[in-house]
Amino acid sequence: MSADYDVDRVRAHFPQVAGGMAFFDGPGGTQTPVPVADAIRDALVAPLSNRWRGILAGRNADDLVLGFRSAMADFLAVDPGGVVYGRSMTQLTMDTARALAREWGPGDEIVLTRLEHDANVRPWVIAAERVGATVRWADPDPETGELPVSAVTDQLSDRTRLVAITAASNLIGTMPDLPAIAAAVHEHGALMYVDAVHYAAHELVDMEGLGADLLACSPYKFLGPHCGVLAGRPEVLQGIHPDKLLPSTEEVPERFELGTLPYEAMAGVTAAVDFLADLVPGEGSRRERLERSYAGLHEHEDRLRVRIEEGLGDLPGEVTLWSRAARRTPTLTFTIAGRDLIEGSTFLAERGVSAPSDAFYAHELAQVLALGDDGGMRVGLAPYTSDADVDLLLESLTDWLRR
């Protein structure tokens, strides 16, 4: 066990785990710690109105917005002026694709990969089809689960306008070499849009380091409330003109945020980032504390991942582990020959283990791996996952297979 990462201390903030339930469904959405819920409540019961520095209620609202932008800027290593709030990553990507496609036409090309969650596929396909642009595809290797750099770069041309790519597969955890891909994308004068929804739960994001021009994530995948965040280089956002109401501001990032903002959700996002920064207590700036905490989290989750992988190999059944890439998150998707995985997930749920089976919107990847719409059983780790959780998972899987 990591000397710095105290999982019992972390778990004390999650009443959801007090009853012994083992949550391995974090890739679909993590549990929420009490400090995040408290921040949401505190925002709602304080004086609150539309943003305006002239009254207390308006100042409270404005402070919550500015606090959200500052927290996400530290979390993603970006300029606060490039942080956009949205209802979900899917909504933000749909809106961004629609706006960017106004500058595309016949002969223009976009590059997508089949490693993606459909939220980073369908918005771009729809937008391209509407303007007559061409979609080119980069395929992962079904044997290794890797997405080679060449799979993407071979699809680039002088007509490429955008490459949309995941930082980590939500189904099998693969983390492509984004910096190398970004270098080639930018050589062709194209933009790179990165889906960091799954990645941000396990790896601290550095948007510039990844080479992203635009990057989207979902705070509810890293202990926050249900919403989405888009980050972009301010100069890139300045060139995107979304639909908006006539009286609403033209300023970035506000021109991307339609209507009155949900200040309480923004408060929850800030609290989630602060909670993550304190997973391993210590001094320093918020970004420095996040770096230390993510290092501890990475060591903790990696150790548990190895335990699960070894345990899957010892199960009484023919297990195929699809999470095989050299660089991957602690998210394991597997199938078991001759067994109905929905039945298995139901059995586990009765034992207090949440490990669902599905393709989890990774439609293209499920087809590449020949998993179909049924997908596989997915086991994902989170900051509150303990050794006892892993024990219960492996014991329950063994009991199910021996029935």
C-alpha cells in the first residue's frame, strides 16, 4: 500500500461505501463525496441571484463562476479564460462541432478514431455530413488494444480540418500517444479535439502537454456533479461563433454558455477539484497539490489493477481481458467464454458489487473487437476503491462461475 495514499481517510467522506457496497462503475460516474454535496447545498442556501457585483447575491453568483473557472484551470493546466461550462460533454461537443462545421465544406476532411466513446464520434459525423465534408477513420489494433500514432497520421492530408481523439478509451483504457499525434496534426494546420472524460479520472490533465487545441471532460467522472467542461486555447475559442441570443455577451468563454448558469453545480465542481487536490495532504499551490495527489492515486490504483488482473487469470473460466495496451487506465473490460455477462453483473449486484456489462457507448470499438452491442464486463477503479472491494469482486466472480 502507498505510504502516502490513505484510502480509509478518503472513504470516510463517502457515505455510499459505508454499507459495504463495492463500486467498480466509476467509468460511468463516480460516487460523490460529502464536501461536494455540502458545497452545492451551501451555494443554494446563500443569497444567490444573477451575476452582478452590486449586491451580495450577485457577488456570490459571480464568485462561484470565477471559482469554477479557476479550479478547472488548475485541474487542466489552462487559462481560466478558456474554461466553458456545459450540461454535458456530449452537449458541448455537439455545439462545438456544429459551430466549427460552418467553416467546412466539400473536399474538407476530419479524422476520427474507432477507439472513441460515441460522444466524440457522432457529433463530428453529423456535422460533416451536413456540410459535405469527408470523414476518415483511424482504427486501433484489436489484438493489442493500441492506437498506433501511424493509424492517425496516415489519415492526415492538407485537407484535414480537425482530428477528434480520446485521451483514454472508456471501454478498455488505452491511452494513445497524443503529443506525437498532435505534432502531426498541427503540421497539417488542423485542430485537435480531445475527449478527456475517462482520462481525467486517472491522469492529471495538461492540455498543452497533450497537444490539444480543445479538450472536454465530465466532472461527474471525477467526484463532481453531473455536467461537462470544455477547455480551449482562448485564441481558438475566439474563432468559434456558436448560436446565441442577441443580447447575450460576445465575450469568451461566456458566449458559449447559454442562459443563466447553474451556480450550485459550478460550486460542486470547484469542491471536487479541491477534494482531489487533498487526496494526499500537503502544502503547495492547488496544481502542485493535484500533482502530488494524482501521483499517490496512480500508485494506489495501479496496485489494485494488478491484483484484479492476476485474480481474473485465476478464475474458473476462460477469461479474455480486452484491456491490453501498454499505457492504459485502471479500467478492465473482459468477457468469459460461454457466460452471460448481464447475468454475471446481476449476480455481482446481489453480492454488493457494482460492475456493469455493456458496450458503454464505445460503439465503434465494440465492433472492432467483435464484442457487438453486448460489450463486456467493465471493472473500473476510483479514489475510494479498497483492497476489500477487490476481494469482494474476485470472490463474487468466483462464486458466480462455480454455480
